[in-house]
Amino acid sequence: MTTRARLHFGFFDPSGQGAQPFGSFGLGLDRPVTALTLSRADALTVSGPESERAGSYLTKLAEMAGRDGNYSLDIASAIPSHSGLGSGTQLALAVGAAFARIEGLALSPREIASTLDRGRRSGIGIGTFARGGAVIDEGPRGGDLPVVLARADFPEEWRVLLIFDPDCKGLHGSGELEAFATAPAFPDAESARLKQRSLHSALPALTEGYFDRFCEIIGHLQSVMGLYFAPYQGGPLVSENVSAAVHWLRGEGYRGVGQSSWGPTGFAILPSEQESDRLLADAAKRDEFSGLRFELARGCNEGALIECR
């Protein structure tokens, strides 16, 4: 079972208090990945990174389905936790999908997410797990999980530069809950504009290959999110080092840059493999970025991979 990270570009109503709360825009990536193997065993054993959290997901699913819970779960790799790349949701969905397959249960990604209490505000992780690509969701409605409104493939020739700060963690747990509980209302008119531009300009720009238009919309959404959440994460971006790299990228003329979700992972949308390789080499040579790690990714236009052995 292999599933992949996602970028979260931002919410249309980050307060969740408006006429159409939350709603979000994101992109499936080809890396980093969570890869795991589930098999039957005489007792429950879980090994590898994120084993405690994965074990709790598996136990809850087994109890829900009335199974004995005797499995061997081996996690070969996991998306870094609290990095802004959707690690918790992807781990939950991967464990749930593997469990459903081995037990012959028809559990959809939404049903798995609901059981394991994932995806309450954003449906991006569920949408990219199911089909990949660039995804827009409508936000939660009436207690239900968000539904995907629209999706588009990410151009094969474009790339995403990921900027990792190993010494920083994004807001999570009680800090995240407090931020959403105390954040001010967001104007409905601005929320509608962000949603309209994402649906009717950004997604068509992907389909038509209009790089500059897509990046301008993503950059604007990121600026709005950065200003709104700055009081809760210490600035527009949570990592000062990532912020310096993003500032440098803007100075180089790149507009589709920012922070995924609560970070600290930063990103830049790039137009070609050649330009991406050049920029990666340039970033690696700069002493001011010595504490950061840069990696090139592609957009992933396919859902998670489930294999039976």
C-alpha cells in the first residue's frame, strides 16, 4: 500500500465561520510517500515509523468491524509528521484501505476518514488519495466530510520544489485547535472571490498549461492565508529559514510559492525539469540555506496504489 504527500494551498474561508465554511485547494505529489504492508498474524505487531499512530488506527478499524485485530503492519516509509504534507490523513487512509482489502470490506476513503476522524475541515487529502491531481473541495456541510467539487491533472512538465526545515514543526494538536477556535471571521465576499478564482481560473490554467496564471492565483491565496494565520504561527510562514528561501524565490521571479498547510514545508511551482534542476543546484550552493533540505517533486495524477501479494 503506497500513498503520497499533498500540498495544501489554502482555505477559501479559513475561519470556518462563514456562509460556506472552509473549502480548500490542494495538489497531490509523487513524494514523499507512506508505504506499508498489512498481513494476518497471531497477534498485533506494528513496526516502522509512525507505528504508534498507525497501530491505533488499525485497532480502531478492527474493533469497528468486529475483527480480532491480529495483524502484522510494517511501515517501510512515512510522510514526515507535522510537516504540512498531510501525513496523518494519508497514514489513516493507507491503513484503512489495506485493512479493507485484507478483510474484503467495501470501505471508501471518505468512510475510512470518517471512522478515524480525519478530513473534518479539508477534503484535499481524501481527494488526492482517491484520484490524485489538483483538487478543490467545498468544505464540510451539515456535519458531513468535505466533498470534492472539481479536479484537474497537473501538467507533466511542471515541477514542485519542496523546502524542508528538519528543525521545525508546523502547528498541530492543541495549538491548531486553539487557532481555529479563536481566529476572527473571514469576509464572505473575499471567500467567494478566492473560490471563484480557484475554480474558474486556476483549474482551467492547469488544463490549458497557463503557468503564469496558475502561479499568480496560488501566490495570492498563499499571501491571504499567511496574513490571516500569522498571529498563530509567528508570521506568514512558521519557519524563518523557509521564509527566507521563499523570499529569495519571489525575488527570482517565482510567484507560485508559499507554505503548505501549517508548514513548515515550503514550495515553489516551477515550469520545467530543466529550470527546476538549475534552481535546485542554485539553492544547494547558498550558505544561508544550509539548514534546509530541497527536493524536487512532480504532481501526481493518480490515486494511492494498493497491491495484493
